[in-house]
Amino acid sequence: MATRRLGVLTGGGDTTALNATLKGIALGGEAAGYEVIGIEAGWAGMLADGSAVGLPSSAIDPDRGGTIIRSSRTNLRRVDGGMDQASARITQLGLDALVAIGGDDTLTVGVSLGEHHQSVPVNFVTKTIDNDVGTNPAGAGDYARSEMRNYFCPGFPTAATWLADAARALRTTAYSHGRILIFEAMGRTAGWLALATAYGHPDFIVLPEWPLDVDALVDAIAARYTDRGNVVVVVAEGAIGPDGRPLAESGDVDAFGHRRLGGCSQWLADQLKSRVAHDGGVSAGNISAVIPSYMQRCGRPTAFDRDRAIELGRAAAAAVAAGENNRVACPVLDGDTLATTTHDVGDVLLRDAGGTIIPRTVDPRLYDADSFSITSAGRDYFEPLLGPVGDDYCDAELTPFTG
């Protein structure tokens, strides 16, 4: 009997956990008797001029960040004849199944391809450091974390850890020089990464889910500076103003219609320079924006992220071996323990009445928009991923010397 072939690809922005996910898929696929084929550069590899490589598990280092088979933001639905080309590539490569790793854009293309070429099942593992693929618990009351579908997205825990560490590290410079530092985290419509910096104890956190009350934030920063002599603020790149529009975006649009974001930290710093610098006891030169850019998504994964990603990859391969289709490998919370299961893609990618994917945003039970801070429910959400929140930063207590 001919060896069955399992194609796998990584789409969208890179994260630290992609190779670990690939490792799990390759290990699971090989155990089930599949030859694993890596489709290079995401959905671009499924076009007529795309490329593919053999991808044995032995070739994949799960501790290496990024993706060994590269990625792209190619949208087959916007390429002339894209679905037909991808269907032909499935036949050309002799694929019996496909696993796509990515965010909502990558997954929606995969669903469309599965509908176009129905003889080959397509299954999925999520990937996005924004952590915006999945569902929150419904209803009011306690935040029932066990009801979440896709508790977190691989790559997010590492990025969250890095950002929290960076926010904590910025305090040393803010304290030493009496500065106000505005630290910008990734997050287009979902503020999960910015909220995770609560582990680094910034003074204020601004999320994109709530229109920013600039006056309230400026007043809070001025008061905190008067009290402590330094301030660290974290703002998500997709933060919006009262009009609901991003505070900073460019005219560049990707293949999925997303405008490039970035620069809201500088916008906020400029606001503070004009409104606080003259009467708040801080010079304009001591108010700065800090944009870490790709540092948030590069490098090696944490051990937690790596091991969970491998498990999720194995679960996706198991879904393939079981003959399933349109299943997403997801982490779920079972009591206080994270487990792995699969959900139908329609239960993970929720859509509005017009068919547009609804990203998983930060639930209002996790964030206090009035104080720009995390809630106890928010800390509960992060604990299985990042552990308990440590002690807050404390200023040195020095006794004035009068001679």
C-alpha cells in the first residue's frame, strides 16, 4: 500500500512555537503512517509556482523560533484562480490530508480550500501571539475559564512572558531617570498581550477593546508621576480613540485587508509632552515611547509553550489519522489543569451576521477600564500560563541626608 501523505503549512506572522507545533504534527503523522510534506511559505506554497519539502520529525528543532518551512500572508481567495491552483497542487503532491497552522485568516482560507477540494480533509492548529482565536465564556458572573474554547494560542505564552519581563525591566530606567515610558505591545483588536504585562507591574495598561479616555489617562499619569517620580504605561498597538478609530495606523493594507498599525505609543507620548511636561514636574525629554516591534515574536519558545505546542500538533495529526475534517486542536482548562482536545472550526471561529470572523477580545471581566488595570479574574486567566503574579515594584526607601 502506498504511503499516505500529510501536508502541513504555517501562515501569517511567525511566532516562537511554530516549529514545536510542526514537530508534534510530524511525530503524530509518522506514528500514524504518514509521510509529512512541508508546504513552504504558507498558502503561497499551494499556488502553481509554490514549493514543498519533505519534513521528517528529525529535521525539526522545537526549541527554534519562527518556522522552518517559512510563512506568508498569502490569501488564496484574492489570487486569480487561487483555489483551483491549490486544488491542483494537492493532486500534484499526492496529499491525502492537510494541516494548516495559523490565525483566523489562515484558518478561513483552509476552510474554503476544504470546501473547494472536498476529497482531502483539512484540520488546524491555531497560531497567533495576539491570542485572539477562540471563544470566551458567555454570560455574567464568575469567569468560567473551563468554558473557553482554545484557552490560548501557541506562541502567545512566550510573547506574553517576554513583554511582562520587558515592562518590568523598563522600570529600572524609568526610576533611575525620573521618566515616563510608553511601552507598545502588539494587539490589533485584542489586548491580551498588553494585559499580560500586568506580570511586569506597569502603572497603567491601555487595551484596544475600550475607547481611550485620553483626559482620564493623562490625569492618572500626572498624578502617579507626582506620587512616585516615574511611570510605565503599556498600550496595545490597536488602541482606539473615542471615535472608535485606531490612534495610529498607516495606509498599508495586507492581503486580508488589515491596515498596518503601530505608533500609538509615540502618539500618547506626544500628548503627554504637550499636556504634562510643563506642569507635571517632568521635562518633555523624559517622556519616551518604546516600540519593541518584532522582538515580541522572535526567538525560542518557553518550555511551557514548546511542550503545549507539540501536544497540539500531535492532536491535529490524530484528527487526521481518525479521518476527521475541519477540527482545530485546542488547549482547554480541565479543573486547574490544561488539557488538549479538538473542536469543530465553526465553534472556534465565530462569525457575525455578515459572515465576518469575530476575534476573541479581552472579556470585560478581566480588565478595569476605569483604573487601566487587570482584575482578579484577569490574573486567574493567566495563572495556568504564566504562574502566580509576583510582587509589585517597590521604590527604594532612602533617608534624606541633611548634614
